[in-house]
Amino acid sequence: MAATATLAASSIESFRSIMRGELLEPSSPSYDTTRIVWNGMIDRRPALIARCRSFADVEASVNFAREERLAIAIRSGGHNVAGYAVCDGGLMIDMSLMNGVRVAPGLDRVFVEGGAIWADVDAATTPLGRATPGGLISATGVAGLTLSGGIGWLRGSHGLSVDNLLAADLRPHPIA
């Protein structure tokens, strides 16, 4: 794994120039607070943190990591006990700014961005008298909980979160 010191400044600046979100280095003021995850025993230091605001930012981050041969960690809600949302020396792709939730009441569907937490879903669905099987803790990321099964309060009557997942946008990318 490469560390920031081994990455060319021009490479980092080129990456920064195409990001709509923020690119954090260890010297950035918000670096330490952004790399923290729910499990306080996890203390990993990525070379860079990409605070993505769009799918294009995520795509640019994955491409940059591939080109620079950096390990990737994906932070959605940051609640994972094992700390997989952050890595040492690699690129942390922080999707927490991509937390939009849109309810389509006529379809009984909720569209959720990759960085949303269950509190975001609850805030969008509750005023409409709707709910979906989510987590037990509202600070948990929707993506991580759903893809790992999703045990929640409604599981007895409506199943797990993953049982209610109808689609996921995992846009295909050419492998270089």
C-alpha cells in the first residue's frame, strides 16, 4: 500500500481537481474527525480520504486508487464493528455526504443513496406513514446493514432489510 508521501503531489492535485467533493490528506483540518468510525478501537490512517458528493466522485476515486495501487475502504454509515470503512495507507471513499432519500409513495418504494443512515430513511418515510425494515440503531448505514442482511424491528412481520431490496445501482465499469 502506498502512503501519502509516496504519491506524487501532481497526482493528488489532478485527482482533487475532478472531485466535486473534498479530498482530505492527513494534514487537512477535518482528516482526523472524518476517518473515525463508530468502533473507537479502530484507529487506521488512510493516505487520503475522498468525501464523495456524486457517483462521478466515487468513480473517480476508484479509478485513482486503481491507478495508484491503493487499497480501498468504503465508508457509508461508518458503523461497522470490524472497522472495514477505513484502511491504513489506502484511499477511504467516504460516501456519508451522499445521503439522499426519496420516497415514491405511489410505488411504495424508497430510493436511498449510498451514504444514507437509517435516521435519513426514517425522516423521509415517517411523515408519510411508511416504514421499511431497517436497523435497530438509526446511526447505522443503510448500505452496510442491508448488504449484510439487516436485522431490525420489523423483521418478524416484513423480513430482513435485504429481503426488501428490489434493486441496487452498481454501474458496470471496464476493467483496465
